[in-house]
Amino acid sequence: AAHLLHYREANSKLPGHPELGLTPGVKFSSGRLGHMWPLVNGVAFANRSRTVFCLGSDGSQQEGNDAEAARLAVAQNLNVKLIIDDNDVTIAGHPSQYLGGYSVAKTLEGHGLRVVRASGEDLDDVWAGITNLVASDGPAALVLNRTMAPGIPDIEGSTHGHDVIPVKSALAYFHKRGGFPDFSELYSSIKAAAQPYTYLGSTKEVGATRVIFGEAVNIVLDTLSKEDAAQRVMVIDSDLEGSTGLKVIHQKHPEVFVPSGIMERGNFSAAAGFGFEKGKVGVFSTFSAFLEMVISEVTMARLNNCNVLCHFSHSGVDEMADNTCHFGINSLFADNGLSDTHSALYFPADGQQMIAIIKKIFFDPGLRFVFSTRSKVPWLLRPDGSRVFDDAYEFHPGKDEVLQEGKDGYVVACGEMVYRAWDAVLRIRNEGMDVGLVNKPCLNMVDEKVMQMIGKSPFVLVVESFNQKTGLGSKFGTWLLERRLTPKYGYIGTTREGCGGLWEQIPYQGLDPESIVSKIKQLVAYEG
């Protein structure tokens, strides 16, 4: 219980999603909806003489994985018992409203499972349901119909009960229940760990590029009539509209918006199908971690020349309190087409560049992938204090951006690592090293002019928060060698499971400015 006071703290035992080997009592890592029932089927295969329980929800049951798991469990008569919390609440709304016709119990019965219904707040009813499951042979499910967060003021039955309850509502609940001490002093004593570092080369003001994505789409839609927009554009949500920037589109341009469930594969393909016709574009968005779930659908969309603008928020590891299962680090998997096809991957460095990118590429043909972070980022500044990406800035697809020239070598960075790399470059320049910085917003395109310039310098260091095994750095060295450019080369990215917390994830992975400076000095000192 003491661990609960440190929920989501860095280096605690309770990240946003419990993990095997970290959280006491947890035997399976989870966190990506729909992924556990198929795994539990395997456990049931390995333990035929035992009853295996799987806890789930009406949200996780929306994933296609669970439909496949249901068919296998029924066909093989696996002794799997599901307990499903059917509270009609997910992150963005109520399944009964945005997914009409969806019923957990009827769906499971349709797959052939024995289904028992019970009131989730009636313990006797729940106990009777569980004993009923255990007494039956083969796969069965107990569907618990209940209200989300019952009895908690301002939260009951609402989407606000999906995650951490606000302190004000929690205190009101304890007061209403009675018999509890006053916890206000305890709550007020719990403070988030402050980010101690002051960055050079960027504003103190920060903006959420994931939200700015939606605002940028609205700028484009504002140039169209409502009728034209509805004909040419479809924006489909996967129950994350508040997290991925689509909410502002829903509010301002409902004529293009389709609320949908936790069904990334089907939703992406629906966006692709809408964009099958020339001149139309489907807009799809979810977390970057879930890009790994739609790779096959991406391939089929590419083979059919579909026009899809994809926004994958929560890229990298910064402020990833949900920890490793939600790391968005394999984003370059999206660039999985053959050499005779092209899909563009973009990762803007700040909010203004996000707007410029979306305005430029919105109606481009084919597949386009735009990445953003969970964390807010500052606006980049020139040495004279003006913003790098001002109102006069124009984005040019395929072009790298030299923010600082340098005779001693170059750092190449993308996304939220640009402002950190810029800080590191400014500090090491103050020490007398003439190091340059390149912002690479176009992740899978080679700017030949810039490549020749930096490739002829003494060193090149790629800095990113993607998986070091699969990210930009794993490709960039090959691009240099193909052009017979042989500077000292290094790259740093995410290399290990997370530590929980927020900003702490960056230094934990060795991606903070001090670590960047240290890596630069290692490259300079390396004699080969």
C-alpha cells in the first residue's frame, strides 16, 4: 500500500502500467489493450488442468486481438475465465454513444462463450458469478455491469474516472463516506519532482505539439466550405481525441469527424479506404506505441495508393509515465515500403514547425506520418532571441535545417531532442568547440547538400529518443557510407526499459544535454 503514495513517480514500483519484474505481485506486463487474452490462452494451453483467469474491460474487448482470442478459446475449449468490467466509459467517451450496437456480453456469446452477467457493485452477485464460472467447463466470462467511480462526486459515470482522481473530488468523497481522517495535508505534501535544468536556446514557454497538430488541421479545414471538407476529408478517432489533438477538430469541424473505438487496425484502414480516391484524405491518429499494431494495414494502404495523414503522438520516452509499454520508439517501422515507393515521416521540433508542416503536406498524395510527443516542448530561439520558426518560416519537405554551422563536427537531432541538442551545442561552443546543429524534421529523406556538408566534417552525432536499434541513427551511418563520407560517427537513443516518472525518463536514457556533451567529447577524443 505504501507504493500507492508514489504512483507514477520515477524509480517507483508503480508506473502508469504495472510491469513484470518491477511491480510487486505482477506476473505479466500489460498496458496495451487487447494484448493479454491471447497470451492468457497460451498459459491455459500450458496448464490444461488449471483454471486461468483474465481481467479485462469493455475497452480492451474492442480490440480485434480479443475477437481472435475468443475464437481460439472456444475452439480449443480452454479453461479461461474472463472477468470484464463493463462500465461504459473509456478515455474519450461512452461506448454506448460512440459505438452504437456494441455489446460486450452479446459479442462474447456470439463467439460461443458462456456468459454470466452480474452487478459489479453487488459483492454477493459478483461472488455468485465467479463460482458459476469456476463450476463450468471451458471458456466463460463474467460481465460486470457497473457505473464508473460510483459515489465519487463530479466523477461518477464520467470519463474523468478513467485515470487519477482530482484531489478535490477525492476529499469530497472521503467527507461524504465519513469515518476517514482529513487527508488534505497528506495530498498537499505530495509534489511532482521539478525539472531542475534551465535550457539555453529555447523559450521558457512550452506548447503541446500533439494538440497543435489538431489546431493546424483546423487551419487547413477553415479554408474549405463545410460541404467541401466533408467530401474531401475524414478524421477518425480511436478513443484518444483528447490526447492526440483531434478533440479541437471534433469541436470545430464535426462534419469531418468520426468518433470510434479502440480499434486501431480497423480505424486506420477506414481512413485509408476513404483516401483511396484521388483528392480525398483520411486522417488517423493514435499513440506512437500503437503504430506497431498497424504495420500490415500500412502496407496494404501503400499498395493501394491511399492518401492517409497519420498523426502518432506520445513519440519517444519523454514524460512517459505509463512507462515501457507506451514508449513510442519504433516509429521508423512506418517506412516499410519498397524502394520504388515513398512514404514521408515528419517530426517537428516545436509547435510552429508543426503548423508549417501540416499546412504544407495536408493534401499531398500517399501516406504521410507526423510524430509528436506527450511532453510539451519550448519554441526554438536564434542567438539573437528571435524564434527559429517564425511567421515567415516555410517548410520544405526533404530539406534538413542547419541551425548552426560548425567546423569541428555536427549534431543531427529530430523532434523533442532538437531543443536539448541545441542546449548542448550552445554550451560546448561556449567551451571553445565549433560544433554545429542540424534539425532533421524529415526522418526518412536524405538532403544531399546537407549530407555532403556534415559528412565532410570531423564527426556526426545523431541524437534521438527513438529505439537506438531501429531509429534514425541506425540508418544515418549507412547513408554516410553510401556517399563515401567517413566522419567519426555516433548515435544515441533509447536503450533500456523505463524508470517511470515524467522528465526523468530523458536523463535515465542518457539523452539529456549533459549526456549529449559527453558523447560529443568522446567522439572528438576517439582516434579509431
